[in-house]
Amino acid sequence: MGSKVTADDATAAGDTPSLLAVFAHPDDESLAAGGVLARHTAAGARTAVVTATWAADTPRAAELAEALRILGAGTPRMLGYADARAPQSAPGSTRFCEAPLDEAVRRLVAHVREFRPEIVVTHDAHGGLTGHSDHVHTHRVTMLAVQAAGLERLYPDTGAPWQPSAVYLATHPHSAVPALSDLARAGKAMHTVPDKRITATVDVGPWLEQKLAAVLAHRTEVARGALPGLIATLPAQARRRLLSTEWYIRHDPVTATAARTEPTA
Ligand SMILES: [Zn+2]
């Protein structure tokens, strides 16, 4: 991804960076980054998704598997924690927000070292539009895991060190609020960031059908009237307005080669 990426820029297979997305719940991957996942897969890049909450033997996991099949993002990689607001998501497991931080980072480092992505995508610092506490915590754990994965002395039993070159934080700029009016009317929360923070605006219009199909594959979320359910009721034009652009803030985890300011004694 670069700044102002459009469909016309789609690079040839082999040039597009591999991408590991890390999101809190089954459906976040499709809602927040479904277009970029489909776009990178279409360009021949390796893509995968780690999901922090819900257990592998739940209906939500089966829906996630279907969404990832549509997006070409492999099979679910689930950390297996409980959703902060849904204990049935992982019976007997700790809530993600209450799990020991070191343990959560270790589990994610193992996926980063195994998949070896060039780019990691996750929630922004305030947890995307909804600001859900699981989203905020997924951001924190991902930022720590991306740093730790590159250091051989940390979690040595999880595999050889691997340093992703960039993290892209899925977000929405203040200027997108008019395009989100259908969400506002439905009373949804609307956490957005100043436009100057955005470093990549991605037109995912060419992959809108795939993204929409992946969102709607989360059938229990459609049925209970969560965001996929609202999207299911919208006319095509409103869906396009809501889903055809994705915004990201790039974060570079390592700047070792940049000019450094040394502390003076
Ligand atoms: Zn979520």
C-alpha cells in the first residue's frame, strides 16, 4: 500500500507485499480491511488473518472461515480468547482484555514468525469506528507483537525472528463522516481521526463485491442486526458509499537506518 492507492496502481504479482491482518472479532477483517485483503490476494500476494476472540468450534468461526475463503486469506488463525461482551464466544477462556499481556503477545508473535508478513494491518489506537474495548486491546497487542517478533531474545520458542516492515492501522478520517451517514442514523458510534493523519487512501471499489460477500458471510451478525445486518439492508449505492474506500495510518516499527539523535551527557 502507498498513499492515494487506486485500482490502476495494482502491481504485478510478486511486487505486492504479503499482508497479515490482526483484528478483534470475526467480521472486523471484512468490514475494516476486506477490500485491501481481496486486492492483495488478487495481485498474487500472500494474505492471512489472525482473530483475537471467539473459539474455533463456534458458529462465528465457521462464518469467519467462509469470509476468508471469499477474500482468499487462507484459514482462520484464532487466538481463542473470549469477547469482552460475549462470554459464550469462548467458554472457559479468559476475556482477551483481561488475559496476561505477555501471553497474548506470545501467541501473536508465533503467527507473525510463522507467516512472515511484510505488512501487518490492525485496528487504530482508539479501536476503529466503534471504539470497542477488544479493538483497542488488539491494537496494543499487535503493536507490541510486531516489535517483539523481530527480536531473537524474545519468545525464542515461537520461531525465528521476523520483522514486518510496516503496520497499517485501519481508520476513518473526519471527512468520511458524511459517507457514514447511514451508520450515524442507525445510532452507531463514530470515532474518526484528523485527515492529516491518513497515509493511505485505498479505492477498493473493484473488490467491493468480494468485500460485501465476506461481510455478509458473518450470518449471525447479519441476523442480530449488528453492522453486517445494517449493511445487508442498505441499497447498493449506500453500500458502495460505505465500503468502497479504506483508510490507513502507516506506522514504521523500525527506523534503525534513519538519522538518530543521540542523548548527550
Ligand atoms: Zn469488532
